[in-house]
Amino acid sequence: MPVIQGFEYFKPKTLNEALHLLSNNRGQASILAGGTDIVVQFKEDLITSKALIDIKGITELSKIEIKEDKLFIGACVTFTDLIESELIKNKFPIIWEASKTVGSVGIRNRATMVGNICSAVPSADSAPALLVYEALVILKNKDGERLVPISDWFIAPKKTGIQKDEIVVGILIHIPKKKYACCYEKLSRYEGEDLAQAGIGILAFEDHYYRIAFCAVGPIPTRAPKLEQFLNGKKITSPIIEEAKKILLEEITPITDIRSSRKYRIHMVKLMFERGLKKVISRLEGGKDA
């Protein structure tokens, strides 16, 4: 299906130029980074913009770097970039694991993590990882910068906290100071280009404190505060896991759709939670995956 609507195409070389282009188009412009979602939206007339601003040529937005104990992931960093980064694999393994589950190789070569959270679909694979790391979304307009906690970013399906005159320039993650382990568990129908039927991210600290987040089992990706509160301070045992599974049901609101039934999602999320929790505890203790 071709793109039949007309628009102006811009490819700025600097972030400042991109911000002024966005401001001058008065909310009638779209940002292109990976393009795996926005191109489809253009083809299906789901968005109608007078201008398309391609930010792939802005060098600073393709960086993965650590500065002052904080990880920066630029807006143009692809999932393949994250998979191939030794820094991500060794220091932020849940991001590395989640990145490997996104779409197909072709999609990962183009799609960006920032684009994934900007699309804000309930099944966004990168969301649980960013939620358990308590990431910050960096937004800029021509007048300045603001940081939005990832927990406040997702407002509704396909709706985020971005303003029309802003560009997401990257993601910021404070490196945890305590020893921890983490994992991402995804349920999908087949290997390759498939959206999550359910996803869960788990991060466990050595002092028995936990962060847990879900995708694809509610209208937006979200943390699980009741589940975390129950687990915090406890050493994981089989009775604790069984009790936690009951509380888990209060944290998710899965639906039946073309990919899965509500009943199946509930059943599998409980299994994924147990599997993931045992895996992070084993990793934390220096053992192999359970």
C-alpha cells in the first residue's frame, strides 16, 4: 500500500534544527527515527502530518553511553544496536534480553527503543525493562528540556505524556548501586515477528527488594506495586511464590483478543512470574538459570 498523502520531508543535521522545524510546523509534523510504526500509520491514513522530520542524521541521538553513573540511550538507537552493545549485555541485561524478543531481525535493525515507547502499545517489549530500571524519558523543545519518569509516560493505549512541540531525545537510567539480577519473560505464539501475548520484567536486589513490571496484560505497561510490597524484604520460598501469585491477579487486567484469551494469559503470567523469579534469584546467587 503506497503513501498517498502529501507532506514535506526534512532531514536536519542537528537537534537544534529539528526542534525549530517542529516548532515552525505548529504541531503538524511527525518525527521519523526507525519508521517501523510511523510508515505504516502514514500508509493507512492513521496520521496526517504536513511535515516529516527525519532525525536519523543527528549523531548525538545514536549514542549509548554512561555519564556520571547514568546510562543514556539515544532516540535513534536501534534494538540491534542494543543487542550488539557489550555495555548493555553486561550492565543492563534485561534491556539486552527484551531487545532480542522484538519483532524480526529486519525490524530490530530499524526499530528504536524510543520509538517503541512512543508508540505506547500495551505489548511494548521494552516497557517492563525500563519500568523496573525506573528510567527517565528526556524530552526537548526549542525552549528547554524536561524529564518524565517512565511510570508517568504511558497514559492510555497509544497515548503518552509527550507534547506536540517536543522530541524525545533519549532515555536516562540511573545505574543501581546495589547488587541485583534481572530478567525478561515474554509469551508469544511463534519465533520471529510477533507481539507479546504477555511480558514480565523482574529485577531483584541482594537485600530482597524487588521491582516487577508487566506488558500486554493491561491497557498500558505498568509496575506491580502490591506484588512488590508483598515480596519486599522476604526471601523467596515456594509458599511465598504461591501467595504472590494470588496478589499478582490484582495487578493485571488481561483481555481476550486475536492473539490470546484472557484465561490463557492469566494462567501463563503466573507461570512466567514463577519462572522469572526463580531465574533472577539463581542469577543473583551466581548460579545458572533455574
